Amino acid sequence: MKILISADMEGATGVTWPADVLPGTPQWERCRGMFTSDVDAAVLGFFDGGADDVLINEAHWTMRNLLLEQLDERAQMLTGRHKALSMVEGVQHGDVDGIAFVGYHAGAGMEGVLAHTYLANQITGVWLNDVRASEGLLNAHVVAEYGVPVVLVTGDDVACEDALGYAPEALKVAVKDHVSRYAAVCRTPARTAADIRAAAKEAARLAVRQEPVNGGPFTVAVEFDAEHLAMAATVVPGVERIGERKVAYTSERMYEGIRTFKAVTTIVSAAVEEQYG
Ligand SMILES: [Zn+2]
């Protein structure tokens, strides 16, 4: 049994503030340890539950956050940037039986600790076929095309509630309770590691490859916090402006859908000028 762990940082234990997840800051250095603790707990739980192979795919920002040297020696880690499937890279080779979303968070415009979808502030909402979408929802559609079930989701309580919509069967572990975008009631790493390990052990039973699902066509709409970003995004082929600050595109498969989304976020990031006012 092979498990893939998609590891994002905003939903990790103890993380509530932008500096906590911004590479190079002292707070990030500190929070990497708690992030690694969450991921390692999932690794241990999956091996407890009978996994033979666990691959961790770093999914946050530069994709170089986890401390390899603190992980269980049986795990392997895919670290670094530029991967065809981004946050769920590794799912496409036909050998993964289940995927865990560790450290996930609510989507742009939703309540939730550090809620966003790819970009922190420039994207104010994403909709997939008119349903408000988080990264978890988008990625769940990608992995479904490879027949891989989402078996475990960890994050704040809002991320767990969000996961009820896209992975109702998956085990969920809330490592903190949302108070505001930048505040949460946090549980200690010792406590959350025990919770995650126990849930991952149980989640291993759900790791059974399914028939691939093609739920398309997928229409993705993206709203920005400034109108020029909508203009900038339309350089991506297939992306049309549908409002003053909103664009949309349609893909037959989520494989293309997520790649177009990455292209849009890359172009839009480059179109953000200095702050003023
Ligand atoms: Zn992230």
C-alpha cells in the first residue's frame, strides 16, 4: 500500500500568522518544526495501519519547508518546485492507493485560519462549477481522475468542515479552532501528533484505489482584489473576463484545470505592483 501525503503549511499545528509560513522568517523556522511534527505523525500512523510506502509531497510556497532529517526513516519526500500536478504531484503514476491532505486550510474569501486559494490576498474567491472552492476541493477533483481517494485531512476546524464536502469518508483532524483569519485556539504538537497518528492508522483502511472519475467539464471562476489582475489573467489561452474583477475558463479534465489555474496565479503574481495609498 502506497500513501501520498500532500503537505501544506497554513493548516499546521500552531500556525496562525503570515510570518509563520513565510520562508526565511524566524517564526517560519520555528513553525517548520511543528509542521514536520504533523507530517511525521501521519507517516507513523500510515505505517501503523499497514502502508509499505509513504511519499510526502511538499505543497507550500517554495515547497522547501519540511525538515527531512526529522522524518521517520521509512518515508520519502519530494521537495522543491516545478511539478506538473503541483500540490498533488506523484498521484499520476498509478501506484498510489490513498492521499492525505495535511496542513490544509479554507479557501479564498471563506472564514478560516490563513484562508486563501494559492495567492494570499490577490484572489478573493474561486468557484468550481459555481461552488466556492478551496485548494482541497480542487485537488480532490484532480486525484479522483487517477482513482485515488482522499483518506485523511488535517487543518483547522474550518478546513475539516470544508473537507466534509469533497471527501466525506476521509478521517479529519482539527489541530486548532478558528477564531479569525489570524487567530486560533491551538493544541500542542504533542497532542496533535497523537491525534494525527491515530487518525492516519485508521485512514489506511480507506486507501483502496478506485475507478478513475471524470467529473468534467469543469468551469473555474476566479475573482481578484483589483480589476487589472483580471485583465492580466486573460493572457492565458482559454481564460475569459466575465466581470470587472473576475475571469473564468472551462476544462474537460481537472488535470488541465489545475494547470491553467497555476498559469493564472503565476501571471497574476507578476502583475502585482508595490503597495500605495
Ligand atoms: Zn500553503
